[in-house]
Amino acid sequence: MLSLQRNVALGALALTIALAVLGAFVPEWILYTCALVLAKGLVVLGLCLLLRMNLVSFGQGLYYCAGAYICGLVSQMGISDAFFLTFLAALGSAVVGLILGLFLSGYRSVFFAMFNLALSMILYGVLLKSISLGGSDGVGVAAPTYLGYAPDGEMRLYVFFVFALAVAGASSVFAFLYTKSEMGLASASVKDCEIRLEYLGLSVRYLIIFNFVIASTLAGIGGALVAMVSGHIIPELAYWTTSGEFVFITVLSGPNGILSAFGATAVFETIRLVAGQNMPNSWQMLLGSFLLLSILFMPNGISGLFRRAKAPKPDAVGEGINND
Amino acid sequence: MIEALEARGLKKAFNGVKAADDVSVVIRSGEIVSLIGANGAGKTTFVNMVTGYLKPDSGTILSQGREITGLKPREITRLGVCRSFQIPQVFNDLSLEENLLVAVNVALKGAARSHSPLRNAGNRNARQMADEILVRFKLEDYRHNRANEVSGGTRKLLDVGMATISHPRVLLLDEPTSGVASNEKFAFMDVVMNALADEEVAVMFIEHDMDIVRRYAHRVIVFHEGRVLADGATEDALNQDDVKRYVTGSAA
């Protein structure tokens, strides 16, 4: 078990360093897009954990937006340390997730999805009308510093990219170990049979709230990263199309991968970037067609492609206990 | 003496229909008891009340001297009263081994809040316990098959196996042989009873097949219209006239 943890951590570290080195040689717009992918990928990672339990939140923008606003508003007070701001955003969105999770854990399927959507639209409305929080114009976010180090000029984006990589890497290691853990396995079984879990002695509600808090924390961290890289936060972060985008990417990713969450986000952002430039009036159509095809041909998303390749052949199926 | 399970004066009505009408039953550790009765006689209602799925309108239930009336299923489970289901309640998308690992971790760790979010669910200790159950219930060959890939009988064994891991003091099996091919029923029950032989447990099973009842039960409790019609050693109970008339259908 310890060796699994060590290997995964080492693998993630190697990948992070490799990407950080690679990042030094790419143009700024690619670096910016990559930072965006890391931020949004974290939100998708959280949604994947919920999807493992057959729960889809159509309002993940709420926690994304909460994290971004916590980061932005605190940075307005003159605190610009990226580590501290990210920690604060994670904590804040975890608390929001816990409070709302207590209520939402009583619901399933479309009710769960729609209550999340409704709550996120309430936050959107409140932010839109709050002049002190910038109203529809939003709030500027101060350039982040790193434990006293304040990069400037060209270095600013690169250093942030490395920071975002480290945060995403650490979160991915946690998420991977989590999915293999005692808690993670119990959570994955919620979608199959809640009755059995209760009759084994586990509270399904507790499991749902626990995963919901992790998902909202990841969304809050993603929000903080997006606030820092874009330097500006607006109420649209909580708007339903933002949440819809996350669900779109989650479907593309499939529930069972860690890297696939980031991979799917990268695919999504690339399509939007390319399509947006070449067919500015109909890029949504291309995106829609792409989703349609991906659902038809890879119903379990990108992660499903890798899973299917490893799954045991069903020819070992037993006929009954006498059949040995 | 502290009984494994004791029910006193249980009553439960659904829209005026008495599903349990003054049911009092005592089960001791080590006993194998069969609950029989026609459909609607109140067997499953009794099991559902004992395991916390239904709350009795009145009456008390005790396990090892402790009152469990009206507790939640998971609280009753933690006090050592476990059950299997007529339709196996297993995790279809997980392998048999993973199914058992979920149960093993509950047996080792208890409530959800004691489960670690980082420690591997398949750690050596947990895997050993899951292995032991796989062997005891003759499920080794299917350990890597998902639960929805195996036969109904195998799924039923898994269901019973999952209920057994925490070493319950009382184990309630709701129609263990329903859905098992008729020529496999004895083999199935042999596996279950052998697996439970070393446990210090009171087993109570609902059954419609009298051959199974005769072969495996020490004692029979007969339900009829929500009441206990007969309660005694298997042959004695089955030979009572009103049991033959109302339940087994072999009227003298």
C-alpha cells in the first residue's frame, strides 16, 4: 500500500516537472490556456467523483465562483500570496459545500442536479445585484505573489503556471489515492445499492456529503486559480452555462479517470479555441456535434477507453455454484 | 440467560391489515430457525421490523439483552443483527472481491466517518479477510468478475457472505434459495450452512421449500395471518394439524 502511494506521488511529481519544463518553451497564449485547463480540470475532477456515485451537479459553478470570489476579494485587501489565497478559497468552498451538502444529500438524480443549478443561479443573482462586490462588472484580482516572491513581466504567467501545475498535481494524487481508498470504494458502491450499504452499517448520507465537500473544495480551488490567472472575476462564473460546460467536460472525461479529467478539459478548450477562431458564429454547433459523437462512441468517456482495454473477458462467467 | 434475539408483542398494521399481531419470539445463539408461512403471513414484515426497515406499532425487540426497537438499519447492523435479501443486494458494478472489501472495511472500521480517505481499500489485512470469505462461500473462481456477470445463485452467496463478514450474532436470511435453480438448492444451502458452522450465530431463514426446512432447520416458527401459529422442533411443528391445513398444504 505504501509503495502504491509512493509510486503515484513520484509519477505525478515527474509528470509535473516535465510539464513545468515544457511550459518554459511554449508561447504565452498556450501557457495561459494550459493554466485555464488546470483550473477547470480540478472542477471536472470533483464532478467525476460525484458521477461515480451517479450524482450530477448542474450547479458546480457555485463553488467555482465562491472560490474565485474569496480569492479575488481577499486579494483586494492587500493579501496576494497564492498559497494562502488558494487555501482560503478551498476552505471557504468546502464550508459552502458542507452546508449545502447537508441539504442536498437528501436528493438524487434530477432533483440533485436541479437544486444545485437553482442554488448557483441564486448566487449569480446576488453577485449581479451586489454593488459592493462589483455587480455585473466583477472585481479585479491582484497579481499573485509566492511566499514573498513577486515575479514580474514574462515570468508572471510562467510562475503561475508552475504553481497551478503543483496544485493540480497534488490534488490529482489525492484524488487517485482517494478513489482506491476505503472511503472511495464505499462511495463508488453508493450508485449500485444504497440498501446494502445501510445494512452493512454505513451511512449513505455521510458518504454523499463527504464526496460533495471534496468536489466543492476542488471546484473552489479551480475558481481561485482562474481568478489569479485571469486577474478578474465576474458573476458569470456561477452562471448556468459555466456549470453546463463542466458537466459537458465531465461526460467527455468519464467518471473513472484522473488524468482524463484534465485531458477532456484540454480537448474542450482546444475545440473551443480552434472552432471559435475559424467558425465564430457556429462553434457551439461543432461542440455539440462533438459531444454527440463522443457519447455515441465512447459512452464511458475518455477514461472508459482505457478501462475497457483492461477489463477481463466475460467468458469466465459462472453458471452456478455446482459448476466447478 | 441473554437471548440472541427476543421479540415481545410486536404489532404492525398496514391500512388496517394486521401484518404482525402480537408476535413474540425468542432465538438463542447457535440455533437454526426457519420461518415459514404462506405469502402475506407476516414473515418478511417480522424480519423487516427486526432489522429496522419497519418500525413496529407496538412491542419491543431485544438483541443480546439490548433494546433495538426502532433503531436505524445501520445501527442494528452494528449491534450484530445482519441480513441477506430475497433479491441479492450487492454492488453490481464492482467485482466480487471489491464487494467483499466494502463489507470488510465496515467490519474493520465501523461507521463511514472512520473510513480512511487515503488508505487503500485493498490493503493486505482487508484482502486477507475478503479472501477468507471468498473461499468459505466458494466464490474464489469469480473474484474478479463483476457481480452483474455471475449467476443468481452466486450473487445470493455473495449477499450472504457480505452479511456474515462482521460476525453477526443474529443472521436473517430472506428466502435464501429463491432464485436458485431447484437442482442446486441443497448444494447452495450446504455451502451457506458450512460457511456459518464456525460462527457463534443464531440463523433465521425464511423458506418455502419444506425439504430445505426439514434438512437444515432445528426449529420452525410458523406464521399465519400475522400471528405465530406454531413454534417448535422442526418435525413437531410441521406435523401440527393447523400447520398442515394452513401452511404446508398436506392436510391429514
